[in-house]
Amino acid sequence: MRGLYLITPNWDDTDRLLALTKRALDAGVALLQYRHKDASAALRLDQAAALLALCRSYAVPLVINDFVELCQAVGADGVHVGGTDASVAQVRSALGPDKIVGASCYGDLALAQAAQRSGASYVAFGGFYPSLVKKYAVTTQAAIVGQAKACIALPCVLIGGMTPENAAPLVARGADMVAAISSVYLAPDVTAAVHRFTELFEPQRNV
């Protein structure tokens, strides 16, 4: 796992969501997460199924935020859980050994270590910066990236207000993926926005 981890916005307009997601996938997304906290169950099912079909055509994994049953219903590639969702162990038990299970660990290294022991596939830290989408205390320190890479054998994901500019020094510390919503979906040029993120992971780049 390395590169841009794209997370969908809370859009009810499925056609718009699919059109911009396709543009982003064309430009080089590494992993897609479907996240729509406010949708009806029917809309979530429709959107998740449509996004999965799109992701399959690009060989990009689709992870579902929170809803284990939705992941199972559409046959998605995994689930991402937060601190108030089902535990990593519960999700791993429900999905089996082959699915992706991601865990939000905020700024807590011990939580990330526990997630690894429970069978997580990756750990996500943040928020590092204020977000247009989620409200949280911006308390995660940049040093946690290096600390995590030294003691956790899992990919490290950055979340929270990410732009190519503010993610760059964190990628330089060893982060494997950058998660973004608004910086891509609300960008004037989705393709250019994705390219700016993927450039952070080019081997020759010096930050």
C-alpha cells in the first residue's frame, strides 16, 4: 500500500460521485474508501456497488468505512474502522484473513500497536490539520510517523486536512499513504490534484 488513499465525500448524487471518482482513478489512486455517514441504507448499497464495479476496472481495492455488513453485501475488499466503530478484532473475525482492515489510531501509538496485534492491515494517524469534512481536535504530532515506522510493521496512512503541500513533510518522514477527500473531490482539476499527491511518492523526490 503506497500512494493516494482517496475517500469519498457525503454526496447523494451518485452520477457526480462516479464521474469524479473515475477521473481520480484514471490519474492514479492506490486505494478508495467509500464513506457516506448520512446516506440511507439503500443509497449506500447502490453507491458502494457502483464504486466497486468502477474500482474493479482499475484493479484498485475498495474499502468501506465502518459498515461491515455493507462490505459483505457487495463483496468489497475491506473495512475501515474508527474509535467508536466495531473493534479491529471483531471486523477481522467477521471478514476473515484475506480482507483489508484499516484502523484509525488518531495520535495514539499504543492504539496502533494494539490494532496491529488484532489483525489490522494498516494504521491511520490524524488529524494532523483541520479538515473541511470532519471535526476533531488537531493534536496529532508529526513525530508519530517516524515512531510508528520504527515499531509497527504495517503501512502508515495520514488523515485530516491533507493537501499535497502539508502532506509532503509527513511523507518524507516515512508515511506510506495520504488520505484525501476535499483536496481531490473539490479541486478545480481532479486529475491535477491526484497527480500532485502521487508525486509525493516518487522515489526521486526530495522534500
